[in-house]
Amino acid sequence: MSTNNENGRKICIGIGVYLIAKCVLNMIIGGGLDISGLLIAAGLSCALWLGIQYTNYAVAGILALIALVHLPANISNIGSNWIYLIEGIIDIGFAALLCIHSDIKEHFTNTLNINN
């Protein structure tokens, strides 16, 4: 898949790497294997890499939703869950970046062409 903005694609690849690393870190901290979480992180990373039109907004929505759903528990247990609170803040920052950064928005201009 081609890209219309190489810098935007690099930023998106970085966000995708963060998502997978975050999932692996959470598996290490939580002490369990989370295949579904890893598959979701990989799927979101692929969506970021492909740059199909409007998927940046979908990924941003998912990141923000996950962060907001876990925010109350992370704040109430801040003494033991500070790393999760930091992850949530980073997730919100990346969600905003996916929606407002011009290079990223230009990267997400590919269309799904199934006729070829």
C-alpha cells in the first residue's frame, strides 16, 4: 500500500509499535497471556500502517475509549497502578495526534480499491 505522506506513516508506525509494546508490558505486569489484546493491538497497528481513509479516527476513538473506561480504576488505585495511568495519558495523546496532525491526516487518504 502506498502512502501519501512518509512522515505521517512513520509516526503511525511508531504508534503501532507502542500499542504492541504496551500490550506485551501489560501481559508481563499482569502475569497472563492476553492473546485477544495482542490481536487487537496488531490489528490497530496494521490499520495505522495501511493508512486507509478515516481509520485514523477509528483507531483514535478506540484508544480514547479504552483509556477513559479504565481511568476511574487507574486513578483510584494510583499508588499501585501509576504505570497504567501513564499509559492512559499517552493513549489520549496519541488519539489526539491521530486526529489533528496534518502529516498523519495526509497519510490516511488511501482508499480501499477492491476492483484491482
